[in-house]
Amino acid sequence: MLKIFNGKIITPNGIIDNGALLIKDGVIHTVVQGNPELDGAEEIDAGGQYVSAGFIDLHVHGGGGHDFMDNTVEAFLGVAATHVKYGTTSMYPTTLSSTKQDILDTIATYQLAMDKNVDGSQFLGLHLEGPYFAMSQRGAQDPKYIRNPDPEEYEDILADNKVVKRWSAAPELEGAIEFARYLLSKNILPALAHTDAVYDEVLEGYNNGYTLATHLYSGMSGVTRRNAYRYAGVVESAFLIDGMSVEVIGDGIHLPAPLLKLIYKIKGAGKIALITDAMRAAGMPPGDSILGGLKNGLKVIVEDGVAKLPDRTAFAGSVTTADCLVRNMVNIAGVTIAEAVKMITETPAEIMGVSDRKGSLVIGKDADVVIFNDNIEIETTIIKGKVIYQSVHTSEKL
């Protein structure tokens, strides 16, 4: 049994000061105020710091010099080992638009990496981002792979599916509504992304399963004028449709403070999932990098805390980490620590249907825990009761 004591424990019902967390057999056994005596338990003194559920990243492409679309077990494990240092205990490895064969290779590699991933963020399933996108909103997605949904293709990809949990696409494309219905029949979440839809198209998509907006504001239409008439775009539609959840890249660069505040004001913590959308350069120094797989990826430049296309006309992925997302929502957007944490724990778990075992410090759930200081710097990361990471500063104290 593991006991974490002397912590400010963030729970769905508030923060417990001077709290203790007892973990047994990889799950949360007790959440209580005080420091109960427990013979034979391993102990961690939180030192008055915050104790939170582990961070869940719904949308991440890479980190530590690796990308999931390198399609090697080493790359999968390298990304997981990188992000666990920043508090991510669970993630959904994410692809980019590519060939059918590349997608199949990524699925096969994911399955090989699953059992070997013992020292990094857990894989909860794959997120396929593309290739069914609007060309006009492709962003840094390679245009040669952009295409409309093809039933023969996606049904073959998902024929024996056990690992794809989400697929992002543009709902206005020909065949996109039928695609969403097929995904739902396979218990896969459709999400709208890289889309030029207007309100009626977004609403139809929402009513057919597109209930999550992928990286809000990035790769999607705003107010659109067609001839003399204005139409609400995807951004406005996501705000108007109360039931729609949204992803937010909270690096402070993709979305500046006023937009972070606006999204929070309209959607609230219960409908916002903070994501890194991190590419391979996360956790690495600035310089040249590659977006996507080493074989077919796009060359990019990492500078000013973000990846850019070589001509610097657009962002080409984030290099942020989960701790930074929480820190920015608190320091830049003015959100409380509890609400910021909810957006990267409880809300993502609800969106992906894993809240029965993930996302909050509740008795019976998996003991995925992070301990961090007032600056939201990660001191300890625990996955299913096992200490996976401790900062040098923490290790020296123990």
C-alpha cells in the first residue's frame, strides 16, 4: 500500500487541505483529511503541494524527438516516457493525414508497443486525425493526403479494430455523416476538425456524432461571408451548441489570453479538454524538426515556443507539455487551479468514456496521480500506484 500525505488534494468536490491518499493494488483506496496511521505502507510526503488526478492528453503526436507516425515501438515508448515527466499519465496517440498503409502501420505498431509501455504515459487508444479534411483548412496537414471519406478505406482500416477510439474529420465533406454513423457503430468518437463548415453543417454533424471540436480555432472556419451573406462558422457553432465539447491548445501561443478567457467563459471547465497537440519537438531544444513521420513528414522550424512551417506562414504543431497547459490557464486565463486541473483530468475522461476508472481522485478509480508545486511544476508522477517519475528535487528530499 502507498500513502501520500500532507498534500492539497484536488477532488471533484473541492480541495482537501492537509489530505492523505491511500493506494492499494493500483487503485485509490481512501481519500481523507489528516494523516492516518498505516503500518507497513510506503509513504510519500507531498510537502504541502498539490495532489491531483493524472493528466489525460486527448491529442498528442510526439515528443522527445519521436513521433507516433515514425511507426516504431521505440518512438511510441519515447513519446510516452517524455510526457510522463510533465504529469501526463494517460494519452491518446494521434496520427496525421497519411496513406491508408501508414495508418494501418501505426495501428499495428500501437498494438506492439502497448505491452512494452511500462515506464511512460498509458496508451488509452488511438486518435486518427485525418485524412478526411477540407483542403482549405488543412493547416500543416500534407495536402497530398487530404481526401473525402471512403467507406471501402475506413471500413477496412477498422475491420478488426480494438484500438482506435476517436477519428477527427470535416463534417461537411461528402460522405462524412455516413462516416460518423459508422464510427459510432464501432464505439469510436467522431470529432470535427480541419473543417470549413457553417452552422447548419456543424449542427447536422453534431446530431450525427461529431460532439467534440478538435483544437478549437485551429483549422476551422469562423464567421464566413458567401456573396453578401454572413454565416456562423465552426467556432461560433461550437459556442452555440451547448452540448459540444472543445479541445484547447493552451500553450498561450495558438490561443492568446483573450481567446482562452472567452472559451472558458462560454464553455466552462466541463466542456473544455486541454490538449498539448505536441509534435516530436516537445521536450527538445529549438531548431529544425519534422512534423509527422521521419519518412514522409514535413520539415518545420521550432522557435518562439511553437513549431512553424518553413515559410513561417502558419503554426505546424505545438511543443507544449501538460503542466504548461494547466499553468497557462491559471496564470494567463485566470482560471482557478481546480478548474484548470478539471480540464485535463475529469473532462477528458468524460469525453472519452473512461471516467469510470480515470480522471479524478475517487475511491475505486485507477491510482493515476501527480504531485506538483505552486508553480505547477511536476514533482512526482504515479501510474496505477507505481511511481514512474520523480523530479531531481523530489528525489533529493526522499
